Amino acid sequence: MSDLVVARTRAELVAARRALEGPVAVVMTMGALHRGHAALVREARRRATSVLVTIFLNPLQFGRGEDLARYPRTLDADLELCRAEGVDAVFAPGPDVVYPEGDPGIRVSAGQLGTVLEGASRPGHFDGVLTVVCKLMHLTRADQAYFGQKDAQQLLLVRRMVRDLDVPVEVVGVPTVREDDGLALSSRNTYLTPFDREVALSLSRSLRAGAEVAAEGPSAVRRAARDVLLAEPAARVDYLALVHPVTLQDVPEHHRGEALLAVAAKVGSTRLIDNVPLTIGSGT
């Protein structure tokens, strides 16, 4: 396509989608795009013929008292990033387009996997995520969908939904993109003051410390990561967990093999998450 097509209605999306040559990849976002989103687009561009980006701030995945009202809304800049990255089409609907009858009476349940880690802190969050992801997969009729490893639990749940509900979409995970100092890119980083940003680095430092001693076993990983966080009291830790990457259950001390070290903390007024996959018993 010669220029970026922006669809705001279902009819416009159908027309835009009809013009795309397959395979078609979709990158689902809530806007406030950054280099992490650009990495998703580039991987999609590398593997697919056409790339479609969705920009939709999904109210279903925000709980009471969360940051829906203040979440960054930067559509013009988002469209410029999409143009620069060679995106073929953008679907940027309002809630009335995605949910024409208001809150849906039927939602996708994240099940038990959606009640731990982020799900324990944000009840119902993943039901909202999976509901909109399922709808956007149907609306865009994409062959592939790209998600970042930074939201590891979300990626796992999307893969599980696609498998369990026989959704004909290939789900592709893309490694976390970080700043040079290790901070994982996030749209919510714009909330951070200079002081907050320095505090936020404790999350990635804790993960790095845990990964460095992975060969020594789960207790060493947990201890090393926890010590970094204890040294930064301004980071109010929600959880630090070393879990199996598929079951999300805490790994026992005898565990050897793949694991996920995940952390969530509030820094200033901003809640941040991060994680790193590692191999217990034989280094990272």
C-alpha cells in the first residue's frame, strides 16, 4: 500500500483488510507507542506480508481506581510511528465500535492462570484483556498476532486462549525492549519523575541479579533478586516471584530447567512490571 490507511469503523476495517495481501500480522496496542511497539512491528514486517496495528484503549482491562483516565493518548504521534515503520493499516476504533452494546454480557475467562501474579493484584484484568484480544482477532482476521515478552503472563494467556478456543491465529512473542540502563520500555514510563525513574531501575537490577545466579538454584535466584529490592525502599514491591513459565506456579527448590522471574512494584504513583526468562541449574 502506498500510504497508511486509518480505519475507525468496522466497515472501514473490512475495506482496509480486504486490500491487504496475506499473510497478515496484527500488533495490538493501547496507543502511546514507543520503541517496544516498533520492535513488534518490525518482527511482524519481517515475517508477514502485511502489518495491521490496532490502537484501542480497552476499558475492560482497567479496574476501579486504575489509570484509564490518565493513560497517555498520543494518536497523532502513534500514526507517525506506524508510518515510519511501514505499517499498512491502523484500526483505531472508539469503545462504541468495539463494544456497540456497551459492556459485553459474555466475556472470555482467563481461568486459574488469570488469578495469580498480575491477576491477583488486578482482579478481572485478564478477562478484559482476553475479551478484547479475541474480538480484535476476529475483526482483523489476522493470520499472526505479535505480543511482547514484557507482559509474559498476558502472552501465556493469549496463547492458551488461542489453543483452547481453536482461534486460527499464530501467536508470536517478541523479546522485551529496554533502555540502555535496563529499564523495560512501557507507555507508563511517561508518568515517572526523574527520581522515580532511578528507583524504577531497581526492578531490572533485581531481575539481572537473580538471573546471574540461576545456576545455583531457585533459593539463590530469589535471594539475589530480593536483596536488590530491599535496598530500594522507594520501590513498593507488589510481588517478586520465580515461577514455571507455563503453570505460573512457584518453582520448588529441586526445580531445574526453564523458569520465569517476575516482579511488580509501585514507583511513585506508577505501577510497573518486568520479568526475565531463565534456566535454573545451568545459567541464563
